[in-house]
Amino acid sequence: MINTIDDAKVSAVIYSIAETAKSNNLKPYNYFELLLTEIPKRMEDTNLDFLEDILP
């Protein structure tokens, strides 16, 4: 259940990512798994170019 505006924003972002994955013929579960494994590996990087490689 959504209790705050911040929760609603987070839900909207997650839904948007899932729908974007689907519209690019990706499986949302697999795409979230990729994001959640690759982004933490690069948390210390100041160069964000790697994001282009994982965006649909």
C-alpha cells in the first residue's frame, strides 16, 4: 500500500522502467536483475558512460 508521495514516486519509476523494458522487447525481471547487478559494481565511478550500455 502506498503511504506517502515518495512511495508513489518510487512506484512510478519502477513501473516506468518495467514498461520501457517491455516496449523494447526485454523481459522486465531480467532487465531489473541486470540493473541491480551492474549499477552497484560502478557506484564509485564518476564516469557514467556505462549506463548507455545497459539502457534499452
